[in-house]
Amino acid sequence: MTAPLLIIAAGGTGGHMFPAQALAEAMLAKGWSVKLSTDARGARYTGGFPPEVEIETLSSATFARGGLLAKALVPFRIFGGILAAMFKMQRDKPAVVVGFGGYPSIPAVAAAWILRRPRALHEQNGVLGRVNKLFAKRVDAVACGTWPTHLPEGVEGEDIGNPVRAAVLDRAGAGYIEPGDYPMSILVMGGSQGARILSDVVPEAVAALPDSLRRNLRINQQAREEDLERVAAFYAEEGINADVKTFFKDVPRRLSECQLVIARSGASTVADTSVIGRPAIFVPFAAATADHQTANARGMVDAGAATLIPEGEFTVENLSQSISEIMTQPEHANAMARAALACGKPDATERLVALVERLSAQKEKSEVQS
């Protein structure tokens, strides 16, 4: 018997790819075949996917990049991608298609709608992205990673949570070592593209901490390539123990071993932090569509698991004070870690798997009845 096929359609950022990867891992374990539909840019971010996942690249484009000529060609590139996706879909007959957002997901999700294949969306953020908003009324189900999610009128979402990678689940609920007079770690992350504001503010804020706290700290900071040298040099000049890289391949380990996270509040970062259970200081990306990063952080902030500092208030003084308040009060930090864990949904992948299996079963039932 041929294994049922799941087509996952996703874009090229960690926010889209990490939950897509988690679903791929789970469906392979269930005996399904899995294809990832993306474009050439998205294919560069697929290194974490299991080798059993077939990577299928289709033409897609966005109006947000390029000059006038590139923008003029966008509709034609998308249309070509949709036609190619339809041809492949008629041949492969996927049991279910799940879109995770991002413009590279357009061809596969559009083809599934045109061909009436069972289809769903997973929205990671508290506000629908442009592509998911476009298709929200054209799919069989909308799974929400952040709850509540603002949805178009007439669309009902399902509170699923954001699936996290197996490497994160392996450290779910890892014991928290509260701050004290011993070596401690702060993990600083700016999302898949890095964040200049973190490179500008965090080092000076750490340097401004009392020496009694600062001497025990090790900083693990993600920085953009262009910021890497100056950030590392600053920490070295200040005598601060720091590991500065453009990308950490072992984020789950560093997250489980840290006392505090300072980060953008992308959906995957919030999910990873809550599933492992760590106090956080979130700095939402001010230019994010519909301020969705603030919406992403709201649940942890309201639960007392995180401090939110808007970009306009993200100063050396404010951050240094927030770090001190957490790192010098062990009971407070411990309470934040417990609150973070209570916000986590380590079963989000299982919930999404159940949704996929439900859509597949409904399709089989309707075919038998017809």
C-alpha cells in the first residue's frame, strides 16, 4: 500500500520553517511520505529537514523585493509556479496540503484550492500573515500557533500551538537553575535575520551591570555578519565572557542551559522559550506586520513569564535594569521560568498531526460515499 503524501508549503524564514520541519518529522514517523514545496530562496533554509523529505522548488515571488521590472514579473512567476504545482499535484495526489505562510507557499496552496485537495493553513503569529490571510477562506482548516489569533470574519481557527523541532522537545521542561553566585548564561537572539538593535544595546547594558553580577555572566549572542566583529570586540574590551556568532546550530541546548533569554518575539522563539521554560525579555520588531510580534509575546508577558520592552523604550538603562531585576532575584526568576513552562504547548505537533489525519480521513470518507 502506497504511503499517503503530505505536501508542506513554507517560506524561507525560521518562523515558517521550524514548525513545518516539526510536522514533517512527525508525519514521517507516522509512515507518511512528505514533500516540502518552496522556492529557490526557501530551499536554502531546509538543512534541518530529515533527508526523507523531498524538497520541491517552484517559482514564486513577492512585491516586497526588487525594482520595477521584478515587481512587474511577480504575477507571471506566481502563475507559473501555480501551474507547475497543479501538474505535480494531479500526478502525486497528495492526501493533504498544509501551508505555513510566506510567499513561497502560494503555488502549492493555490493549486490545492483549485484542485480541491484537502488543505489547511498553520499561522504562527497572533496576526495572519499576508499569504495566509489571502487563503484563510479557501482552506478546510486554520490552525493557530498563537491564541487568540485575529482572523477574518467568518473564519474559525483551531488553537493548536506552534510545533517545535524534535531537538527542542528533547529538552522540554528541562530543570531551571536559578540565578546565583556562580556562572550564569544569557542567550541573545534576533531571529533568523539577526537584529541590529540587540547588537547596539545588549552589550552596553551588560557592561553597565554591577560587577558582582557581571563577573558571573556568559553571553551567547546572535549578531548579524556586519555587527559580529564590533560586538565581540566590545565584550572582549569589557572583560565579559561572550560567544558571538551569526547563527547558533545548538539553540535548544543553549536555551535549556541559560538563566535568561533576550530576544525578538518571533513565534518560534516564543514557542521554544515556553516549551523549555525560561524567563525572557522580549523586544518585538516594531516594523512587523500589524505588530504581530507584540501579539506573540502577550501570552507570556500576561502570565508573568516575560518582560516586554518596545523598541522605542529599548535603551541601555531600561535593559540593564530589567536584567538586574531578574538575575538578582532567584525566586522571581524561578517563578518566571515556571510561568513560561505553563504557557508552553509541547503537544502542538501532535495536535497538528491530528488535524492532518482528520482532513485525510474526511477526504477518504467522501470518496467512499460518492
